[in-house]
Amino acid sequence: MEPIVRMEGITKAYRSVPAVKNVDFDLNEGEIHALLGENGAGKSTLTKVMAGVVAPTSGKITYQSKPVQFDTPHEALEAGIAMVFQETSLVPSMTVAQNLYLGSEKFLNRLRGIYISAQQFLQSLNFAVDPTAMVETLGAAQRQMVEIARAVHHDARVIVFDEPTATLTPEEKRHFFALLRRLKARGVSIVFISHALEEALMISDRITILRDGELVATGPTSDFDREKIIAAMVGRTLSGELYSKRDVSHLRKPGKKVLSVQDISMGAMVRNTSFSVFEGQITGVFGLIGSGRTETFKIVAGIYKRDFLRGGAITLDDEPVRYYTPSEAVRDGIAYVTEDRKSEGIFETMSIGENLFGGLLSAGREDGLLIRTRAIRELAEEWTGRLNIKTINSDARVVELSGGNQQKVVIGKGLVQKPRMVIFDEPTRGVDVAAIAEIHEIIKALADEGLAVVMISSYLPEIMNLSDRILVCRQGRIVEELSPVEATEEKIMYAAVH
Amino acid sequence: MIFDPILDIFRGKAITIPPLDGAFRANTALDDAAVFAALPGVDNLCVAGGTLYATSGATLYTVADGAPQEVETFDAAITALAAAPDSTLAVALDDGTLMEEGKPADLPKGVDCITALAYGSNGSLWLANGSDRHKASDWAADLMEKNAGGSVWLRHAGESFRRIAGGLGWPYGVLPQGDGDAAIVSESWKHRLIRVGLEGVDPVLDNLPGYPARLSPADGGGAWLAIFAPRNRLIELVLQETHYRYDMIATVPRDYWIAPALSSNRSFLEPLQCGGIRTMGVHKAWSPTRSYGLVAKLDDDIAPVFSLHSRANGNRHGTTSAVEFDGRLVVASKGGDSILAPEVM
């Protein structure tokens, strides 16, 4: 059978550095094809070439047996190739329905008609999203649903999903996989990029693995297992390094109580939640999406404000604090490493050094009147080395880095502030296995140095493997504290959902 | 922000409950504990001359081999119990009587709500008078009226009682310090422990997550603190709502007040029910609750070290007393009708 998409000898170079090198890739009709690799392996670049987002430096693409060259994503979409991006590309100030129909509007549109058809369409996909809701009011998971719905709505023959499940809850993932199977049954071909290897093994028909921009393995899913995939992805076996059984006899002992949060409330998102954070420990915070864990810690970091009346109390070193801006928290030594690095964590078009320097500015450790380029360069050189940021040179713009390296820049931006408490919110979301291991080492080293570390994660093995104590958040409250000695995935999940 | 002190006038002072973490991290040690003896309504525990004494209602028991043996029944409920250095017992009753060596002792006027007794090593007797308005059994009313009429008294051997501290919110436990001229006192309604002596009153541990009850010395230093009920948001709210509170006191039977309790989940008329408590028939361990079981180990500096819990879904609640006996800790769970022997020592 002739593949629906055939890519031959694809090379794409940025500033003469190839992101993908001479890659051959086939996608058959009605198959789910998992594309795996470390961050920076070239997965996104390869699929962006397919979807017309970037033009290849060399190589040939055949779509439905005809050679094609898409210059814009719109051309690819018209032809039937849609891409659901890792970071959603919706218009936040428009409604869900308007986003669904964006680019396919008629000359005259009846808003009510759009809402009704959008409602029917979303229901057919089993997505519980209000079509009249503004996208900016939606959580990450719901935005992802709208993004997926938009691709399906354009009647695409080929859909590329770039990390579609990163922001979804287990329940939402089940719905998403059912949707993939329905699309497959309708003859839609799917490229599925994920860092969750179990998902790829479970859902895909074929697997292709890239490493450093080159194809290293491809074949039916039945030929692969987790170990083989990881070995192919990173060129070494990471088994035992990541998510191995935790040695609970060496938990870090709590040091001095740094932060005490008592009954803080913020609207309906955070409700009377109380907890403490101690020095020299990793406090893991688990909760499903919408459980208020991010919001709780954004209040601590001064990004959100707790309720004016009956908003509770926060004490730092037994002194009450109420931050009105994040910089106040930063100056008190609280660093927040965001879960949404693109919009909150980095200045994409600025260099690594400039981003790191921004961290110093917000900590008040530079006056900002005189920007010293030498200091910026030194900062970039120091931290690219310390955090092992893989880059062409230290002047590189952050947008040119892979997801994992961008994340390291965000972490570096927090660490240059010399904090005493670091809050990591989903530190390894959208990050490849090798970078995950490195980020985990950074987090552990901070706790070993005596810093108070908070790690928010919705990935249970990560929580269980790193945390010295585990807090479980549900419906805006910390409902349970577990020690890794007694914690099991079932116990944590039970607390999170019941 | 510099305006916060002004804004706080309008916001009001935040009434917050400290989290159950650190030394107070929740566990199931009391629920997992063996039953040392079943004794309905067990309240005070005390060791004298190698014998464990317990009280329930108006009756004094000895407890040996897991079986309570009745020693004596008094005219009113026993509210406090202490052993003198010579192993004789002092027994306080709900009618305001203090019995020493089988005879009523002389008490100053106004001392008729004895909640705790303890002898110092120099033979002095410390006495906590919970309230100047209510009997010891009316503790819930005293809390709901937000009284602070408790006092602590000291009697040196051969002398009469003299008041050491007053204006306290239900002093409920006394632990003499040193030779007996100072004591640590648990002040329930203020959720704190204070050091009381001839020099005055000095807070030593505040912002406890519950209502502290009796104190007893621990072998090797430090102390055991029984906490008889938890704080929760609803009760804190009711305590701020004066009109609601007085309406509730006037019209609702005491068992169903929105107030701390020694046991709960025994009647459908109780406050605090529904999905926040129980989901699909499973009682959530972390749900808001009126009753709880909690015993804390304190170090020499009266800082909490660790704690033993019976959580919202447990039933060893209302821990009013904890003492060491025969090399082990025994805990009176008044709400759980039993004396427990948790595995901690």
C-alpha cells in the first residue's frame, strides 16, 4: 500500500546547523504513527516540515502519491494535513467556537449558528467545553481539547499531534485515546509525538525514533518495548536512573519551617488550604488539573492575590507576608519556575544570557540602569555550563533551543536569583527523558544544598521518586500528606479524586 | 505593603488553623493502637505507686491486665485526678469538691471547675480552674460563650491555695516544672501552652491545631500532650458570629451544636455531613470533623516532636489524657470509650 505521506531525505538546517538530517519517514493511511525522541531530536521540526510550518532545506515530500511543497500551514491544511501544536495556537480573546471556525468563516456569519454547530461538534467528540467560553478563561487541558477539535473539524486526512497528552488528566487521556481510535477507524492518519513512552506503546501501530536529527529506528510497535525505545532515543540505557524504586531509607529530614500557609483562599480555585514547607526537603505536590495546586503556589509567589477578606495567612520565617507583585516574593527568596514556559517563563526572542539577566533584575540584584553586555555573556556562559544547556553558542536566542533546554533556561532564571525556596511547577512537562534526568538532578541538588524545594507534578512516578513528603491537592485544598514510605500510586490517586 | 496595617482594620484579623504537618503530620497510630482496656467514657489517667488509675463518670478504677477494677464511686463526675509523691490520690469532682486522703480539701472561693491537678516534686499542688462561670462538664458552653475566666492555683505544702494566673481560656492541663514552683499549663480556648510561675505567664507553644487537654511527664524528658478536639473552619466561623452562636446555644440541643466534640458520626442530626465528609460511602480521612484523636510528644523545650492521630474517619477520638505506665504510653480516648496502648516507646 502506498503511504499517504512519504518524506524522503528531509534535511532542515537553522543557521546551517541541521535540526533534521536526511530523514526518511512514511505515514500509512489510517495508522497511528508514534514519533519519539529526546527534546532536540528533531521530531517537531520534521512534522513542521510535513505541515508546511517550515520549509525543508532539502528533501522531497509526496502526499497522496503526488509531490508537494507546502509554503504555509494553511496550504497544508487545505490539502488535509493539520498539526496540533505542543503549545496551543488559539486566539485567547476569542470564544471556543470562533477559534474552531477561524480561517473557515463564511462571508456572513451568524454567531448563534456557529455556537450551535460548535456545541454539536464538541459533543460528538465527547469534549466538555463550552463553545461560548473565551479561550483565555480555559485551563490548559481544555485549550488542548479545542486545539484537537479544530484539527478534526478541518476534516484533515493527516493530523500531527505534538505532545497532545502532556496537559491532560488520566480521564481526559482515556477520552483522547478513544478519539484517536475513532479517527483511525475513519481512515485518518495520525502522527503522535509524546514523551510518555507507555502511551506510544499502547496507542500506536508503528514507531519511529529520532536522535540528534537522524532516524535511528522505525518499525511496527510490536517490535519495541520501553527499554528498546529509551536505548534508541538516548543511545544509552536510562533504565534505573529514572523512576526506579525509591530508596525510602534515605529521605531528607525536614529542616527549619520556611513557609507556613494557613487557610488561604482565592475565589473558588483555592479554598482554605494549609500546608508548610521545610528547608532541605523536596515537597512534592500532586493534584489533577484544576485541583488548584498551581494557583496555590502562584499565591505564595505573589503572582495571584489571595482573597482580600478571609484570605488566610502566609508566614515566611514566622513573619506574615502578603505579596502584591511577584518581585516582592522574589526579593524574599521565593523563585517560581512556571509550568507554562512559553508565555510566562522566557522571552523567546531574547538570548539565554538576557533571559538569565532578567532573573537578576527581578531579584533586585541589578539596578537595570546600565545593562552590561559582558555580565550577560558571563552569566550565559556560567549557567549553560552549570545546567548543561545544549546550544549552538551562548548568544543563541531561546526560541532556537529545544523544549528541555528552554526549561533549563527557565530554571536558571530562577536560580540566579539565589532563592531559598524554589517552586517547580511541572518541571519536566514536554521535556525528553535525558533532560528529565538532568532536571531531576538539579532539583535534588538544590534540596541537598538545604533549599526548600516544592515540586508540583501530575506525573505520579516523578512525585514518588523525588519527593521527601507528598502533598495531595484536591478541589483547591491540600487534603493529604503522605510519606514516600507509605505512599503508593493508588493512595495518592485516591486522595486526589475522592 | 505599607498600607497593610490600615487595610487589616477593614479585613479583620485572619483566623487561621495551622496545618497538620511537620510534627503534627497525620497518621493512624491511635487507630492502629491496641486496646489496653475498654472503659466507656474514660477521662483521666494517673499512675500512683505502680498502679494505673482511670476515671469514668463518677467512678475511679484501677486498670490491670486490661480489666478495669472499680475502686470508688463519688457523688459527682470526676473531673481531675493526681497522684501525690506519697502515692495518695487527689480527686476533683464536677460539683467543685476536691478530695484528698478521702476528705474534702479547703478551696478558695470561686474554685469549683477543677479541670486538672498535679503535684510538684516539692509536694506543692497545682490546680487548674477551667472557668469562673461553668462546671467542668459544661466546657462546650464555656467555649461557645468565649469565656476566659480560668485560673491556675498553687498550694505549697502546709499552706493554702493562692492564685498564680487568671483570665485564662479554659486551663485544662498542668505539668509542674523543676521543683514545682512553675508549671506548663494548656490553655484550651487559646490553643496554646503557657509557662506559669511566680514571675508571670509566658506562652511557650501557641497556634496548636486543636484544643489542648492534659499534660503528663515523659520518661527521658519532655511531655505528652493530649489534644481532645480539632479546630476547624466552621467552628472558627461560628465563634466569630456572636448572634448565631447565642441563637444556637438557646435553641439547639448541646450534642448538635457546631462546636468541638469528643466523638462524632453517631447521629444524623449532627452538623458537618454530606459529600465533604463521605463519598460513595467512604469516610474521608481528611474531611472536616468535630472530633479527633491527637496526642503529641513534646521535647524538653515543649516543642512538638511527633504525634499520634485518630483521623476524621477513625473512632479513637476525644483524647483527654495520656500517661506513661509500665514502660509504655497509655491514652484515654473518651470518645472511643477505651484506653489505648499505641506502639511508640
